Amino acid sequence: MPAPAWMNRRNLVLATIAAMLTLGLAWGFREPAARVDASEVRRAPLRASFEEEGRTRVKDRYEFSAPIAGQLERVRLEPGDRVARGERLFSVAPSFAAPLDPREQARAAAMLARAEASLQSARTQMQAAQARSELAASEVERLRPLSKSGHVPAATLDRAVADARAAEALLRSARFSIDVARHERDLARAVLDVRGPNPSLAPIVVDSPLDATVLTRLRQSEGPVQAGAPILTLGDPDSLEVVVDVLSPDAVRLQPGMAVELDRWGGGETLAARVRLVEPSAFTKVSALGVEEQRVWVVVDFAGDPAERRALGDGYRVLARFLLWQDEDVLQAPAAALFRDGQGWAAFVVDAHRARLRRVEIGRRSGLAVEIRGGLQPGERVLLHPSRELRDGGRISLRDE
């Protein structure tokens, strides 16, 4: 006998309720969607660089010491004072000293001859520096009209201008070397005058051999002084350079002429500079964590307008950013989106509310971005810092939605 219609309806209702309960329990106990952040793959400028702290220093600095033992008069000059060539720095009244014996007298005469030879060598170097400076200046004048007409890239003209400035700085340094060599010759003569066959007790006045600025004063008060005791240090604050100690693995990637940006020096602008010298010898330095590191000194020359760095002085701290490579149009993704997948690299791409695993070919790396050479397209979104539990096809929920 067939079942009543109300019983069939009741069974259908019960079955429907049971199915809904089953679906509800399955929905409630399913694995929740992972909350993730995402970023877009895009084309933008990219550059590879690294940063190190450095300090400025005057290229040509000269330390003046007492030429003889005697009584030093009070030094009137203050740090920061400008002195002209031939201006009096200090004087030393010689104490009585026995004349030089024949051997010492011959040695003093040899020192005088050596000073004379150094002066001649400095004059020859100045002539060579002047020739290089004139050649560099003529090269700039030749390239300037070609650059305006578009026949020569602007970068070529910039390098020529930087070379001209460097040649001018070397010429100025060579001229300073002549003045210092002449000064050393005069001091060698003074030793023979004081302790030679006919000694003189007149005070020896030390004059400035060049136009410069007093950088440091090591002795001020009047009193006895020994021969060779440092008194003053002179230099030209406008002829600044920057010295930076970098890790030896970074030093091998640097070459003279590479671009450098100087930042965090106290001014509002980033200063342009270029690598001039990577020293061939490394030294050992203990880091703040107690780890021994092999580091190399790198010398950097300023490349911009000297007026931009007018406030900088000797020994000031700067942050040097060495530009190893740069391009204005590079397909890139955040470095936080990439992870190792076997021998290669991979990333998770957002596909609706699912994460799709995508193998990626990468190129150059910057601090926060990586060049993408294959596997991703502009406009796609990739997950940042994906967890180890996330799998291909896994459910995701974006935090910015």
C-alpha cells in the first residue's frame, strides 16, 4: 500500500534539512582563506646600488712643524683663518746648538740637495698637469657644439666636463706641490744656517708657501719646542674629496668613473660624484657585531657645482650611494614576492580569490625590486611574503579589498 502523501512530504523536508546541515557544517569547518597583501608587476626605472658611510677630506693638506729645536713664539692664527702665500705662520728662536760635525753637515747638505731635486720634480709634474688640463678643456669646447646638435650623447659631454674638472684639480694640486717643495728647500737651508760652519741665532720665520686655510692648530702657546713637532695644518677646503671604506666583494664591482650619489650630509640636495680610485690593498676592520671584515678604501670626487657643497668641511660625514647599474624602463616585481622553487624562482599570482603558482626568471636585483625577464606580465598582481603553507590554487583574501 503506498505511503500517505504527508509522509513523502515529511521525508523530503527532512532530507532537505539534512543536506543543508551537511553543507553548513562543511562550509563552517572548511579551511579559511589566507589573508594576504599583493602588489602589481609594473614597468618603471630600476637601478642596482649599495650604500656606505664616508667622510670628506681636503685633497691637499700640509702639516707645518718646527724646523729646529728652540723657543716657539705664540701662534696667532686660528682654525678657519685664511693665509696668503708668504704670510707669516710662526717663528722659532733657535736654542744654542753645537755646530754640525762633518758627517751631520754632509747629511744636511744632502737633504738640501734632495729638496732641490724635489722642487725640480714638482715643476715637471706641474707642466704635465697643465698640458692635461689644457687638453681636457679643449675637448670640452669641441664636444659642446656637437652635443647641442645631437651628434654626441649628453653623457659623453658630461664625462668630458668631469675629466676637465679633475684635470684642473690635479693642476692646482701640482702648483701646491711646487710651493711645498720650495718651502722644504728653505727649511733645509735653515738647518745649515743654524748649525752650519757659521751658525746664526736669528729666529727662523716659517711662512705659508701657498694660499690656504688653517685646518687645525696643534700648538698655540709660546714655549720650548722640539724639531719636527707639528704646529699647524693648512689646506684648501674647496678641494674636497670623499673617502669611503667598502666591503671587498663590493669593491670589485666598482670602476673609476662610476656615478655616486652623496646624501645625508646635512643639506637638502643629493650631491653628484664619481669614483676616482679604488685602492688595490684591503685592510681588516672589526664590525659593530664583532665580525672581522675585509674592506677597501674608495676615493670619490665631487662632480657638481662647488656652490652646492659650500657648507661641507674637512672630515664631515656623508652617505655614499654607488650606482652599479640603472635603466629607465624595466619590468619589475617586489623582491618580497619571490621565493626559491627548486633551482629557480617562483611567485604566487592573484587569480580572482585563488593563488596561482608561477615560475619566474629574474635578472638584476635592487634593494626592494627585482628585474623580471620571464613568467610575469605587466599589470599582474603578486602576493607579498607568501606563507609556506600556501599552495597552488589555495584560497586567498586580499587585505586591501
